[in-house]
Amino acid sequence: MVVTNPGWRFPGQSDTVQLAIVLIAACAQAASAGWPFDDLFTLGGTCWWLQILSMAVAVAALHQRASGTHSHFIMWMFATVWLTATFWWLYVAMNTYGGLSATLSLVGLVALAAALAAYYAGAVWLWRKVSLGRQGAVPLSGWPAALSFGALWGMAEMARGTWLTGFGWGAIGYAHLNGPLALFFPWFGAYGVSILAAACAAAIGIAFVEKHWRLALGPVAVLVVAALIPAHWNEWTTPTTTLRVTLLQGNIPQNEKFETGSGVPVALDWYREALNLSTGDLVVAPETAIPVLPQELPAGYWTALTARFSQGEQAALIGIPLGSYKAGYTNSVIGITPSEGLVLRYDKHHLVPFGEFIPPMFRWFTDMMYIPLGDFNRGPLGQPSLNVLGERVAPNICYEDLYGEELATRFTDPEQAPTMFANVSNMGWFGGTVALQQHLNISRVRALEFQRPFVRATNTGATAILSHQGLVLAELPPLTRGVLHGEVQGRSGITPFAWWASRFGLWPLWLFGLAIVAWAWRRAR
């Protein structure tokens, strides 16, 4: 029989009170990575210490319980609430713009969060199994318990972010964008930072339960040392040339964007004028800025647009669907340069389930919503960059910048690696919610992982210029129509993360996590 740890307990000694505190901690963890509290939690809505504190509370509850069944149930509830509170704006997409009823939208949101939470419940179940000694009576404690928790949490995050197409939005590593652990993004990527953060939180939670205060000094030492290391000691890339960029934000409402009687003519007129008046070396228009297939455009529109950038000194990246309804279509970006005309076609590789492709057996669900152009064909990985005055600009579309291991495939050959990224997005599906800020923070983390600048051209926000250090250099106000002018300095060189992820994907982190778990299991037995 497993013996409950006799150390610290939650107030009230009640399972109900304990669960309530854990669920409050789950909401705090959601807030740590960006929630509607930007004034309270400054620096882009992230709060790294709140993430560690909230997870430490959950780990303390798990570590003192005798029942493994109760433990993974607590974690399933914790993760369900955390994820629901993280991407609650999916309700806006389904209900406000997709036309799904309020009840079905809420059920769909919670069902998705609960399904993804199963990864973390499974991780805690394994943690309990790993932690039990040979007699099944004494749980593993101290650093072995903390490190094995961090490893299993990190593997759960990688599974959530990659299996079944993956949806890793809100992984805890993103909460550390402005914290000491940001030092490790160029080394281990966001999932590696998630492992470190979870291990630090677990060490603090276990220290409270076991009253083993020296254990809590480990995370403090890691955070202090990371905070004291100068930024220039962690530079892996060098500057190249500077481009003048023009980024367009049309702010076409999502409920009008694909309507031929309203949003389509407005988009065509505004983007044509903005593109013609642009002055940068590179002008970028957002995802589906041209919201119809080329053959549906007014006579002469496409010819005039491509001719505009086939001469002169400017290049352009323009979001547009390509193909046909009969043969299939793609969510694409076309690149035009003055020297060679239309030279690049980038087709989105990582499609959004339900929004851009229909998972097997779920057509009944998508049929209940209004989703124009909702079944795209998929493009390949590792597509080429656009050469602009010697800089290699690598486009990606919408939430493709959530998948650092996929962007890393472009770094296999350092001579052809991008010197900067360009993300084009349409976040109009989510209104003015925190989704816009969260997506900006995702791009900032990718900038840190690869030490490459990002330019972001979006329909409603956040249209911004990011440095290779993940700093926001310039940004348009969200939900406004405007043009952003600025300069971007490219970078060459390869970070450790770019080197190993381009060759091995996430396997090094998987193997590291499994090695930690195996070591902890041996220690427990």
C-alpha cells in the first residue's frame, strides 16, 4: 500500500478544497502565457514566475496523494481547465464566425481541451508508476522525482504538439519568453524550455510537501544563473544586410472577408492600392489578402499586380488561394521579384484541422459551420525562400510558426538557410481576443530559437517586426487598417536548436526524456 507523504497539506484537509485550489492554479497557468491581463502581467502578457508557481501547486497536490488514480484525475482536470482557459477564443471562431450554436461551440471547446489533457493525465500516471519503489510503498522524492516529472511533462507536450497533426498552442515554454529560461530557446527550443520549467516547478512543489527546502534552491540557482548570463554570450548568428519592409494589415472583418458583395471588393481595392503605393524593398500582404482564386479576379487585376513587381526594385509576398475547385486548391503565398517576375510559390504545409482540412469521420461537424475554402491540399516541407537583395526570406502561413521543428527543416543546408522569416496570417476568426497576442509571442519564440528576425503581416493583428532576439521593434494597433514601414536586418549562422532539429526533429528531446525517466525508475527501485 502506498503511504501518503506526511508533509505539508492544502488548507482544510479536504479533497474538494484541494481540487478547487488546483483548478485555480490551472487558470493562473493559462494567464502566465498570455491572457487578458497585459496591464497586470506586463511584457507581452507573459509571466514566467506565475507559470512556475501555479504548476508547483499542482505538483504538490499530486505528490502528497496516495492514490495514483486520483493523481491522474487531478492532472486531467488541471490540464483541461488550463487548456480551455488558454484557447477559449476557439469558441469565438466556432460561434461568432462559424455559425455553430453556443452550446455546441462550448462543448466542442471543452471536448478538445479534455482530449488534449489526456496526454498530461497519462504523463502523471507514468510518473506515479516510475516513482514507486520495489515494495510499492515509498514514492520517489527529491531531484529524481522533479526531473522525471519535467521529462514526462515535456514528452506530453511534444505528443500534444505533434501527434494527430498536433496542436501545441499554449505549451508552458511560451510563458518564459521574457524570463531567465529564455536563454535556453536557441539551445533546446520551446519544448526543451518546457522540460526545464516543469522540472523547476516540480522541485518547488515537492520541496513544500517534503519540507526539503534545499531542494527548492536548485530551481532558484538555475533561474539566477540564467538571468545573469549576458545576452551576447548566447549569440550564434551574425548580421547580414538590412531590408526596408512594408507590411499590410487590411482589417477585413471575418464575416465579410469571403463575401463577394462586401468584403471581397473591399479587400481587392484596398490591397491593390496599398501594394501599388508601397515603398519598401519587400512588401508583404497577409494570408488570403486576395480572398479568391486568380481565375475569379476581375479582368486584368492579376496581370497588373504581377507586372507592378516584375519591374522596378521591389519584391512582394502576397497571400492568395491557388488551384481550382475541381482539381483542389492550396493556401498559398506567391513571391514576385523585379529580376525574375513570379519566382516563388509557397503552399501551406501544416493545415488547421476543421478549418483547412476535414479529419476522417468529422465532416458532419464541419458541415454545421460556415467555413469558406475549408478543404485545402497540403504543401511539402522545406520549401524554398524568396531571394530579396541577397536576403533569403522564408514564408510561413498562419500557425505554421507554432511548429519550430518543421521550420527547422530549412536549416539543413546553412548556405541556403533563411536569413529572415515572414509570417502571413488571418486572425480575423478570433476577433480582438488574446489569440492575437499569443500568436505574436509564438513568433517571438521562433525568432529566439533560430535567432532570425520575423516580419508578420496579418489581416487584423498582430502585424509587427521582430528582431532576432524576439523583441517587438514595431507593431500596428490590432483591428485597424494600416501599413507598417520599418527595417529588418537579416542574420546568418545556425543556433544549436536549428542544427539538431533540422537533422533529427524532436528525437533528441524524446531520447533525453526517456533517459531521465529510466534513470529515475532505477533510482526508485
